[in-house]
Amino acid sequence: MSPPPLPPADPPTHTGIGFGPIAVPWGSYGRVYSGALYNAPPEVVLESLEAARRGNARVMLNLAGAEHNLRDSKGFSFTKWKARVDRFRGIRFESYINDGTLIGHLIMDEPSDPSNWNGKSVPTSEIEAMAKYSKELWPGLATIVRGWPSYLKGYSYKHLDATWIQYHARFGELESFLDNNLREANAIGLAVVGGLNVIKGGGEDGLGLFPNNDGKFSMSASQLRAWGRRFLQEDVCLFLLWDYRSEYFSRSDIKAVMEELAEQARQRPKRNCLNRTT
């Protein structure tokens, strides 16, 4: 016997920008975790959005899933991508888009990395074609790609709304990273989702928490505080941490920093992730 339906949720009252780890458990939303990314299958996607709405959170969805579902022997397959997205045709996202719970559709991850696409980078024209297709299905939903603005520049985007830039210690000084990426994103009219690779992005000064972490280190509390504070001074529409591991986020030093950064995120101007030229 199915459980009785939940009573209607009150409209969300979002303040500042969404902030939190990727794939955080649905029941964790609250003062600290107010943003997330999910790769949710069609059968549970509305449940995940309803949990976010009730937790006053804003989430981005990856509807197509992992790269191995989206490529063939020639590289990226737009046909396969569309088939994956089409699984969500007919699902009523409108109310979640309208109240800000569903803040964006992540259409692709790392299009410039040939290792993801059988040796071939994904052309910017195909990125725009994916964004256009998403807009045909859900006109008000922001389209987002995790790709470097330096790769995306040189194309006039009418349907792509935002780029997601994620910092790792190996990218050098954060100040230069922000200056270059934000300037180039602004030049092509794209909004920016900010992020930190907290699990593998700490460099040699980070924490060795995970034995099977490809020889990489997690960000320490001091790194998370310094880099998070600086990033959150910029005009970003969402701020995500890759990714949720309870062993990391349950540490007392990390929890204290997360409280601080969550408060800073709440104090930021409320933003959507739509293209800044529209």
C-alpha cells in the first residue's frame, strides 16, 4: 500500500544563492545546505525536487547522465544525448522552475576534454544545439555546461545560459583563476556557477582522508574557508562543492567552515542562472 501523499509545500523563500555539496542526501537541506546537483532518474526526479522545495533549496539537474551514455565510436552523440533527455518529456517541471527550486539543467560536463568523448572535443555549435533542445522542452529553465569559458568563447550563444567553473589547487592561484574565467564568461554573456573540488582539489597541503583518491588530497578547513570566502565574493548564481562524502562533511572543522560559508551565501544577492544578455 502506497503512503499517503504529502500535504502541499509552502512556497520556497530563497535568499542569497544556493550553496552545498553535489548529491547531498535529500533530507539534509536546511541552514547550511541550500543547493545541489543531482543525476536523478525519471522515476524519482519529482521526488528529489519536492524534497528540495520543502528544504528551501535550489538544485541543478543532470538529465542525460554520465558521459559513457552519450558517446559512440565517433565521439559525442547528439542522438544519444537527446534520447537520454527525452526520458523526461512530459514530466511537469514548470512549478519547480517558476518558484526557483529547479535552477538549471546541466546539459554537459567537460566538453573540451577529449578523453571523455573518444578522443574528440565537443564543438561549441553542438553545445548550443543541446541548449536549444532543452529550451524547446523547458523554455524557462537555465541551460548550464561545466566547461571553461576559454573553450566556449568565440561563439554567439542564444540558448546556453551559464558555465560552471570548479577550482582545484592544481589550477594555480585562485585570484588568477577567478579573474580569467569570470572575465571570459562575462565577455560571452554567460552566468557563472561557482564551485570547489573539495574531495580531490586540495593539493599537497590538503587532507589525506581517502585511500582510494587517485593520490589526490581533499581541501583542508583552512583551504575551504579561504577559497570559499573569496569565490563567494563574486557574482555567481549557485555554488557547489564536489562532492558529498559523509567522512569529509561530518568533520567538526569542515562543519564549522560550512556554517560560515552558508551564511555568506545567504548574504549574496539572489540570482538566477539565465544568460546575462537576455
